[in-house]
Amino acid sequence: MQPIAYGKQHITDQDIQAVIDTLKSDFLTQGPKIKEFEDAFANYVGSKYAVAVANGTAALHLCALALDVKPGQKVITTPITFAASANCVRYCGGTVEFVDIDPHTFLIDIEKVKALIAREPAGTFSGIIAVDFAGKPVQLEALKELATNHGLWIIEDACHAPGGSFVDRHGATQKCGNGAFADLAIFSFHPVKHIATGEGGMITTNDQALFEKLIELRTHGITRNQQQFVNDVNFACGGEVIEPGKYPGWYMEMQTLGYNYRITDFQAALGLSQLSRANEGLMRRKYLAKKYDEAFNGHPFVKSQLNELTPDSSSHAYHLYVILAQRRHALYSFLRSHQIFCQIHYIPVHLMPYYRGLGWRPGDMPQAERYYTECLSLPMYPTLTDEEQKFVINKINEFYLHS
Ligand SMILES: *Cc1c(COP(=O)(O)O)cnc(C)c1O
């Protein structure tokens, strides 16, 4: 048996050929593959616009910049997420306000968000970063109602949930990242995620103004759109005006402080190729989840959400399959000794030394902290074979039988 990780990319010959073709083309970066990938991705999640960027963290940073997060502003997020969901607020000098999770969904508890907002004076918070943790979609319709009532924006961190969806109160399916409720959504193409480009990320939105801001911020705050130019045409032409009102071909303006957060064309080509298999991968993840559900249904030592066995209206995308396990550390070590490399998602972000330094303490988020004592992410990726999954389940059962 080969070592089994918790997550793993799947690169096919078609993927490799797509990268080679792009390497042989005229563009390694800023070429046509990026727009192609953006259009295909927007189509996949059902958003109007998509902006491909260097990674998921850059995507979050650009979102915070586009929404004008500033020092003194407070932004709400969950402690059970990758640190970047919170850090993007800090990059802009804002303050992170963690809100505890719902112990049943492991997602930010919308009731607690409501209570927090009600407790503080109006205008205390600027926005909410909601995370579709493990691939389970946040009920954004309810969150949006709350956000609208209090003038807050929403960023959906959908890194775990490409292809996930929930059903709104009109019975319509709302795909993660479709921009119907969140102002902006972000995705990552790190190898453990559904779609791999090495490093890479995507922002999706239905808001044209935000889209245009993101495009500018992605490339140094530079615009080449004549309609937006600030400096006068005489300056731009160097005094040598050839045609009245016409800016020279070379002219561009850096209007705001932006970054180089671009993705390359060969990464975009890989992303496009991977995206063409996204549904296949998602189906396999659901299949594996159902098998895990069956294995842990009624298990005396392991609790799982059993999403496929007891479905609610949402469609889980299964970036992760999380169990709550008794004697979790011993189980983790036992599985490692059998070459099964599980992971923990996540160590609560508010208890990272950096956030403790900002005043957060144990006991602040009791549900998240309790969750952390038992959570374990089992192997979950499309190329995990039935045989490998059975091996994982058998080893878990063996652990509890003999210890
Ligand atoms: C992976 C991930 C990110 C960051 O993405 P990178 O591409 O690694 O920068 C942000 N949020 C969540 C929830 C993630 O899983």
C-alpha cells in the first residue's frame, strides 16, 4: 500500500499537454489562457466576472483592498479556517472579530453573528468573511439579509467549495461563488484543492465596479483605459500632440497602490484543463463521502456529519471529510504508523500566537476550541481508490478494537 495523504492533486496527460502547448506559445503570462480560464470558471460557478490571481491569499487580499478595508474597521470571520481568511483584514490594517462556529455544521454561527452585531453600536463592523468550510456551503441568503440590514459586505471564502451549492428560499440552487449573495468570492488552486495550478486563485463577483477595481489592483494599480486617465493628454504626449484628445499608444497610469498578483498562462492552461474534469472529481468526492458516512453511521467512537446519508438542502463539495474522533491524537499517530497521513483542519486561528498577541484567549470561542480537540480530516481526493478507502476505514476500526 502506498502512503495515503489527506488530499492530493490529480494531473493527467491532457493537463500536461495543455501546459506544454502554452509553454510553446508566445505567452507565458498575460496571454489568452488567463481570460479563457476566467471565463470558463465564471461559467462553472455561475458568476458574471472572474479574476484569476497568484493564489487564494492574494485573492483575499485583493478583495479586502477592493472593499476598502482600513485601519479601525472591524471584519467578522470564523476561527475554523485557514489563517489567510482572517489575515487579509490585517494586511489592510483592519481588526478581525472572530465569531464561534455552529457545532453541527462547523460553519460560522449566523445567530452568534447576529447577536454580536446587535450588541455593538451601529457601524462597528464593515463586513463578514464567510468560509464554506470543508466544502459545506454557508447559507448565504440568511447572512446576506443580516449584512444588508447593517450595511455590511460579504466575502465568501469558497476555497473548499467549488461545485458546492445550497437551495434558497425560492427553491433555486445557488452555487458557491455565484455572486448572488456575497459581494466577492474567492477560490484557491493549491494542489490539495479541487482544481490545482500549483499556486493560483480566483475571485468571482457579479459587481462590475468591484471587478474593474480588482483588475487594476492585480497589476500594480495600473490602468490603460483612456476613459479613466487622470493626467492631461498634453502631458501624456510629452507636449507633442498628434491628434487632439488622443493619448499615445504607450501611455498608462498607475492610479492606486496595487500589486503583482497575476497568475501565469501555463498555470491558467493547467487550470482550464483541470476545470474540464471538475464535475467528475466532485462526483467521486461525494461517492467517497457516502462510503465514509456509511462506515461511521452509529459508530461508538467516531462522529461524522453524515452529509450524504442525511442530506439537507445544501450540496457539500467535500474538500475535506472531517470526523470527530475520541482519542484523536492516538488515532492520528496509529494511522500514521500505517502510512495514512490525516490532517487537522484547523487549529483555531484566534489561538495562533499572532492573534493571541492581539488579545484573543482560550475560552473565547468554546465551540471551535472543543471541535479542535476531536477533529480529524480523513483522506479525500478523487484518485483515492475504493481499496485505499477501505484500508483507512479498517485501520480506524482496528484502532478502536485493540486499544
Ligand atoms: C487554501 C485556502 C486559502 C489560501 O489559499 P492559497 O492559495 O494557499 O493562498 C484561503 N482560505 C481557505 C479556506 C483555504 O483553504
